[in-house]
Amino acid sequence: MLNTQVDQSDSTFDVLPMSMSIEKVLTEDQSLADVRTALDKGSGSILLDASQWLDLCDVDCQNELIKLGNRLGKVVQRGKTESPIWRVESKPDKAMPSFSEQSNDAPFHTDASYYPAPMKYLIFLSITPASQGGENLILSHRRLLDSLREKENGREIISILSQSEFPFSMSPSFHVDSSKELPLEVAPVLSDDSIRFQIKAIRNGFHRKPELMSTKKVYAIEQLESHLAGFMKNRGEKLKAGQMLIVNNWRALHARKAFGNEKRLLFRASVEAELE
Ligand SMILES: [Fe+2]
């Protein structure tokens, strides 16, 4: 059975810790259904214990992660790597590192906002935690809306973010196939039950589609960005080795605090929704 108590303290945001074994999720339909319910109808993120996978070699561990992702939907290839599993680690020498390749704060965002249907689930498996920092932060769409409504200009911001079309553009550094146009999607930031937001993607989008830029829209995304920055002060969740965080990328934003050593390593799988 699910533990339905969501920790409302500032430490874990909306992450629901689940006590079921990872093997059950892989083999039992009811356990998988419980995971889906928490991700799709609950807070949008869960923590699972996959420490038994740490005894496996990297390839076998990644294969288990792919199996789990394919139970939830379809694991998709991202970036230029051979494996669909992305190694989330700091790459200080890279010229244009993404959020996941830097060791400073990664602000709240959703992934792949520039696609018509961003991947639905992100699975992060902690292999080597940072010795200092590196906590993950999750903020559900629901809690974001509640907190915005408490702000003086919050309802105005919500209205602009949900009723205006924003251009989201992929960063050129992510573009694998230069024969194709750089992905760009036009969509609202908020809908009734979902969110799409990455400040850099919208800034890139405004650059490419200046006709979609307006003072009102710039005001709304800057207000949202500074509102989200306030949540970065919270403590977050430091994943232990073998802990797995699954996030519904349509219903929750994720962020990561700066970390101090270069050895922090997570495996990440990106999962597309199954066709209905
Ligand atoms: Fe991300």
C-alpha cells in the first residue's frame, strides 16, 4: 500500500517516499499502478529504493533502469550519447554545459519544453552523491499555483502564463541533427494541470520569434523566475546512493543545488508517455 502522507516541510517539497521494492515495480502490475497513481494523480514525484542495483556493473544497472522506464512508458534517447541513459555529472571543461553538466545551482525548470510533447517522466538514480550540496528540489504545479495565488500580483501572473503563447526554443548546444531545424514549440507556460518552463528556452524563443515577445509576457516570466528562486533556499532532498527519484515532468518542476565535489554521478532516463 502507498504511504499517502506527503511531507509538507521545506525539506522534501512534494516528494512521496515509497517503501515498495524496486523488484515489485518491475514485476507486479499493482505496484506499477501505485507508482503511476502517485506520479499522475498525486504530487508528481516519488522516491524509491534501488540500492540493490548498486551491486551491478554500470551496464546491467542501466539496463534495469531502462526496463523500469519502459514499464512506465518508452525510454527515449537524448543528446549525442550511445546509451539512452544520461550520466548526470559535472563537465567543467565543456564550452556550453547544460544545467546537468554544471556544479552550480540549476534553477527550477521542466525538461524538453521545446518539444510538442515533452517527455513525461524523468528517472534519476543516484550512484555517487556529492560530498557537499547537490540536493534535488521538486515543486509541484499545484504547490506553485497555491504559492503564486498568495502573492499580491500572483493571479495576474497566472493569467498571463496560462493565456499567452510563449515560444520555447532548444539551445543550439543540444542540437544533434543540424540538417533539421532547431526545435521550437509555442505553448502557454501553465495549463490546468501541467507546466512547461525553462527560462533559457523562452529567452531563446523570444530571440527567434520576437513577434511573440511582449512587455507583459517578459514581466510574467521574470516574476515567475524570481518567485521560483525563492524556493531554492529550501533544503531539498539529498539522494543517497541507490535512491531513485521519479518526476512527472508535466506536473512538477525540478531543480538542483550547487555541489562541491566533481564526483557526483546520477543516471537519468527520460520516458515518453505511452500512447493512449
Ligand atoms: Fe532537468
